Amino acid sequence: MTEKTILRALKGEVLPTPPVWLMRQAGRYLPEYRATRAQAGDFLSLCYTPDLAAEVTLQPIRRFGFDAAILFADILLLPQALGADLWFETGEGPRMSTTTDMAGVNALKGKDDIHDKLAPVYETCKILSRELPKETTFIGFAGMPWTVATYMIAGRGSKDQAAAHKLKDTDRAAFVALLDKVTDATIEYLSKQVEAGCEVVKLFDSWAGSLKGQDFEDFAVEPAKRITAELKARFPGLPVIAFPREAGDGYIGFAQKTGADCVAIDNSVSPEWAAANVQKDGCVQGNLNPAHMITGGEGLVKATKEVVAAFKNGPHIFNLGHGITPEADPENVTLLMETIRNG
Ligand code: CP3
């Protein structure tokens, strides 16, 4: 059997057609997702019901034939397993109880006490490793400590991550203890996903872009390096995709510094820039503007061809620069797939 295309790209192979999957490919833009979510009752129940979480993971594979499936879960399930309260406000997004000092950090559970709560996620992995088509790569994931901590500190999403920056600058010891705790727990969480069948892990650092200078090195690069090294020690050869979103110049050298096999690129930088500065060192993933999944048409075809052409001389996994949005039209995803695969 020939090896799966995503795994080949992650080893540095240049393929005639890039393999493709989309961030948030299971989601509200799909009517079948909305139906299964309604069956589950709400988003968190969907995440914690293995049969249904596996079903929504499979839906976009059946419809579009993507080369990879990503586990259906959320980066905020880990802080919940550490003891934070988590809920989703309809139309607004996640809300959490806040962790803002050393006492709060000490009150969180330890890294080995998270698995009871997360057991349904591991069960979802087991179902998927049996049920995915043999050519489809199965990707597990976690949020990176900085991004996860921004939600734990503020109790919600925020544009500039002000509360997390404030804790970092006013109570360094508590901030560092929180990131260390999340880092340790992330290693255990991802290890269980791999033991349950995930073949690749992706590290989402959605808010890495607000870390500047030495902070970027200490709180984006270092945790990614630690998590990658420990996972590769436990699972030799395990491929790791790192996504320090909006890192800008921070993308340069990120793979070498962290040991990641692939750097995922957002669409605030051009594919030509990313090819010259990041892909020169190894596999990249990205980076079509997700807005094309709403607007479609000739603009989508042209921009897709530009991304494919820019990265064609090196290892590349086609993806969007960020998640597909609820307003996307599934027909445009079909057009995207035809454009990538039929030229
Ligand atoms: O990509 C996938 O298809 C896999 C599943 C996945 C989800 N979230 C499902 C989800 C993954 C990999 C994530 C990661 C995630 N979650 C990130 C990092 C990536 C990124 O987008 O930057 C972040 C920051 C979160 C936290 C989160 N979860 C937010 C801020 C929100 C609300 C925003 C929104 O889109 O509603 C969520 C909810 C969420 N996570 C949904 C899905 C499908 C929508 C929930 C619903 O069905 O109502």
C-alpha cells in the first residue's frame, strides 16, 4: 500500500498535487453537521458523545474526500478537564471560570488527573481510527499553552489578549506556573490521542501573533519545542504540525527551533513570502483566505491556483489560513477541491 499523501508531504516529499484538508472542516456550514449537533443538544455534548463526534468528523470526508480528518473536539476541553468551568454562549463563543493568580493555578488538577473527563475524546479517536478510509490521515490536536491560557485568564475570547498580557507582566510566577501546567497536561492529552489512533498532531497557537520579541520565544517557541520533543521521545517518528498563527517573521525558522515537521501559515502573509522564507526549510500548510469559501467563483479559482503554484516546488499541504466559517457555501468547497485536483 502506498503511504498516505499527508504523511508523505510531512516527510518532505513534493507531490504533483498537494494533499488537502480544511481547518474547521466539520462545522456549521454543513447541514449534516447542524443536524447531528441538534441531535446532541449542544456543542459540548457533541464533543463528549463519541459516536456523534466521530460522525461529524466523517461527514466532510464523505462529502469532499479530504486527505485528512481532524478529531472533532475543542482546545478548551483540556482546561475544562483541569477543573475550569466551561460553557458556550449562543452566538458569542466560549466562557470559562477565570484563573488569575497562583492560588488559582494551584487549585487546578494535575496532568495525570485529566483523563476521566477526556475519556470520551479518546473513545472518539478509537472509533475514527477504525472507520476512516484507509487513505485518510487522522490528525489529533490541542491548543498551545499561551492560547489556552488566554481563555483561562480572561474567561472568554478577546481581541488583544489583554488580561493574559497583564498577568504575564504583573505576576510572572503565576503566569509561568499556569503555562507549565497546561504544557504538562497537553503532553499527556496528546499522548492519549496518539495511543488511541491519531497519526499526526497539530498544535494550535491561535493567538501567538500577540506575543512579541522575547515573549514569542519564551511562550510560543519554547512550549512548542517542549511538547514536540516529549511526544517524539514517546512516539518516534510522530509528525507534528505547528500553527503559530499571525507569527509574521516568527514563522521563519519556527520548524527548526521547535522540531515541528510542518508549519501552518495563516493568510496574513502571502504564499510567495511563505514559500521563500518558511517552505525553504520544510513542509508548510496553508494558506488560502477563508473568505473565498463564502465568495466562491473566479476569485476562488484564481486564488487557489496561486496558492498551489506558489508552493509547488516544496512539500505542501493545502489548507485555509484559518478555519472555514459558518457562512461558507459547501458548493465552494467542492469547487476548491476540483480546482486543486483537476487544475
Ligand atoms: O477543525 C475541526 O474541524 C476540528 C474541531 C475543532 C473545533 N475547534 C471545533 C469547534 C478545532 C481544531 C477547534 C480549535 C479551536 N477552538 C481553536 C483553535 C483554532 C482557531 O480557530 O483559532 C480555538 C481558539 C477554539 C476555541 C473556540 N471554540 C471558539 C473561540 C469557539 C467559538 C467560535 C465559533 O466558531 O463559534 C469554539 C466553538 C467551536 N469549536 C465550534 C466548532 C465546530 C462551533 C461550535 C458550534 O457548533 O456551535
